[in-house]
Amino acid sequence: MIVTENLSKSYGKVKALIDVSITFDKGQAITLIGPNGSGKTTLIKCLLGLVISDTGSILFAGEDIKGGYQYRNKIGYMPQIGRYPDNMTIAQIFELMLDLRQKKMNEVDHELIESFGLDNMMSKRMRTLSGGTRQKVSAAIAFMFNPEVLILDEPTAGLDPVASEVLKEKIKKEKEQGKLIIVSSHILSDLDELITQIVYLQEGKIYFQKSIEQLRSDTGEEKLSKAIASVMKHNSIRND
């Protein structure tokens, strides 16, 4: 579905990505994890065409995305922090998105909006909303238009427990429909039931890419956070 080949990107002397080659397949829920500054955000922005890599290429359904933009219609994106015009209401934000795509909201879109409780807040202006409610708006927009690919950056950050569970159930359903889900998150406890593969980035390089089953088998740990900690501890001892 999406393939990056020898992707590299530098900001001045800082190397954000170094020869990153990853294959993201349909029907997979893949998490990008790693410490701050590891390159996760830069990689996501490259996939979205918001940042142009210095070298390497990105193929979407076999086509190079360089110079193109139509492929973005097949992607739903939820940023870590959604930024919207302060004076617009939630309803106006949704109407704007629908106008840009020249589409109408379907029954599934309404269900997610209602599950988040946004249907009772449509007249509220964005400047009055809490961070968690803004996250709900971002989530609803990401899932609109039935995208083939979902890229979710820290999706549960700021959400209350109920909204977090609603979102996770929605992600599960999308994965079951054969869609590609790419999630970047620091909250590993939220990912145990969702993820099929882990891509660990460190200092702009792929530290490892494994299926969740392989990672658990290699470490003997069931919880994702403990399994990753085990891998990192083992590598630290080996490198000493």
C-alpha cells in the first residue's frame, strides 16, 4: 500500500530520517514509536506530502507521490494537536471539510460524532473547546469519507477514558475492513489490542520492525510496553 525507500531528511545539521525503508500493508495496524526526536513526526509529514524528503521515494499503491496530491484523498489524518479557526463552530468546521471534498456526511460519520457527544455541541466555537473536545473533532474528521489509510498521531492524548475506548473500537473496525492504520503514540498501553506491527525509530533510523507476535515471542512479554523495554534493555547491555 505505502512503501518508503531509503528516505532521508535533514534540517540543517540535524538528520531527522536516515535511509528509512518501510512497507505498510493493507489490513495492518502499525505503530511508530521511539523517543522524542526519533523522526516519527517527520516520517508522518513525509507520508502526507507536508515535508519533502532530501533523498529516497514514497510509493502509494505503486505510484510515486512526488509532485502528486490526489493520493491524499485516500488518507484520513488525525494530528496530535488540531488547529482550527477560533471563530468557527464545530458544525462549520465539518461543513468546510465536506465542501472541500464535495461530499455529504454518511450514516457512519454521524455515528462517530454522536458517540463522541459532539452532536450536542455543534454550535460551540472552537476557541471555547477543551483540548480533549478538539481531539474528538480531529478524530471525526480523520474518519470521514471512508479513507483507505488512517494516520493517527497520538490519537488518545487528551481524551477521557470513554472517548478513548470509542476511538479504539473505531480503529479496530477499520482494521477489520482491511484498511491500513498507522499510529504514532507514547501511550503504549492503549495499543496492545490494536497493533499488528511495531516500527521503532531512534535517531532517524529504524531500530527494529517486528510483528507484535514476533516481539512477544522474542521477549516472552505479553504487554507491548514491557516487550519493547526488554528489547531496549537487551540492546543496551549488548552495546556496553
